[in-house]
Amino acid sequence: MAKKLGPLFIIFAAFLWALDGIVLTPKLYGLPVPLVVFIEHLLAFLLMLPFFISEWRELKKMRRGDWQAILWVAVFGGALGTMFITKALFYVNFVNLSIVILIQKLQPLFALALAVIILKERPPKKFFVWAAAAIIGVYLATFGLQLPNLDTGDKTAAAALFALGAAFAFGSSTVFSKKALANISFRTGTYLRFGLTALLMLFIAGAEKNFSVINQITGSQFIVFLIIALTTGGTAIFLYYYGLKWVSASVSTICELAFPLSAIVLEYLIRGNALNYIQWAGAVILLYAIYKVSLIKNYN
């Protein structure tokens, strides 16, 4: 049963990430990105700490490769990926249909390639058919029949490079998360990801002198941080790792496309950004492709 429900947990986690990006994180606008990432991870880890202590003995099971994998996730998935994509969007003034958004859709390609190279996954041919359909669907749902906006200033090239770095960081994080979960529970994997990322961001935020503005955080923003830690942050990764424990990294990266799909739908429901018929068709194609991929017999 857990293997059958694994994709659903990943899809729901992706929905929570979209909810975070559309509803919660924008309320933290104006605070330094490293500081935001640090506080989000630190609060989640502190809330998890009593449970982490109870599973402390599981750390003895971890091999050198397991520690390397979870450290990769903390560095790339937790820290660099978030800062890369934020920097990229800043360079194009947060234009929704920019080259940055297009390049970010390449994330599954990095994850699929690394899953084959590192995890030795061998998806069946029909998987690639539906994976291609999913990528086409997410493009149509995002852009319709339009081309990305390339006229976003003299920093468009730099933004594209940062977006490419973010796509690699997040795509590789899926693969290395799966690698780390081979010998530890999804609970321990979640605790370590947040703990190591918080420690890393402590040094980055300190180097950027972000702590000098910590007294500017308002009471309402602290409540937002707490909500993120309890829902779209800690809980989302907890559910994601539970699902990832039971499915291959290849299947997971396609299920994660529920994130941009959810973001598009939430933009429509919350902000009234209407989709045209082509975008709705793309959303349907993406949703059906995710469904078909989730039915493929597990091969991890």
C-alpha cells in the first residue's frame, strides 16, 4: 500500500510548496534571502528536535556515502538552489513568463540523467513517453503558445545562468535524497536535511551580515515563519521523503511537477490570473501524465 501511495505524498508535498510560494513566502518580502532560509530551517529543526533525539541511534547506521548524500541535499537543495532561483528572478524583476521560468522547467531532465548515472535506475520506455508529455504539459500550462519573455534587461543572461544552477541544484537534490534514504528512515532524513541546512545558512547569513536586520522582523512575519515550519516547510519535506522512500527518483521528479501546476491554479484561484484554453489543456496533459507515471511499476 505504501508503494502505491508514495506518489500521492510527493504530489501533496508539491502542492504545499506551491502554497508557500504563492501565499506565505511573499509576506517575507524585503528580508534578506539567506536570513529567510536560515530561520525557516532552524524553526522547523527545533520543532523536530525532540523526535530527532529519540532516533539518534539511527545515525550509527549511516555510511560515509549516506552522509555525503544528505550533505549534498543540504547544500544544493536547501541553500544554493533557493538562493539561485531567487537571484535569477530578481535579475528579471520577477517577470512570470521569463526565460528563468522556462529554464527552471529543465529540473526533471537533470534529475532523470542523474538518476540513471548515480542510482542506476532504468525506467521503462513508456516512462519517457509520459515524462515528455509532462514536460510539454507544464510548458503549455505556463506559457501557452507564447515564447518566454527575453526582453528583461541587460542581466537576462546572468539570470538564465542562475536559473540553470537552480534547476540542477533541485534536480540533483531529488536524486541524492533518494540515495540518502536507502539506509535511513524518512524521518531521520528530514531531521538531518533541516539541521544541516540551518547550520550552513547560519554561516552564509552571518557572512552576508544579515543578522543585523533580524530585529526588523515583525510579529506577523514571525507567525508566517512558524506557519511555514509547521506546514509548507517541515511537514512538506516530511511527506515528500515518506513518498520518496517508496518510489524511484525518476517517478518522483515527474510527480514534483505538481508544484508548478499547483502554483498556476493557485494564481488563478487567489489572484484571478486567468488561464487561456491552451494553458488549461496543458494543465490537463500534465496532470494525466503525472497520473500515468505514478502507475508505472516501481523499479527503484
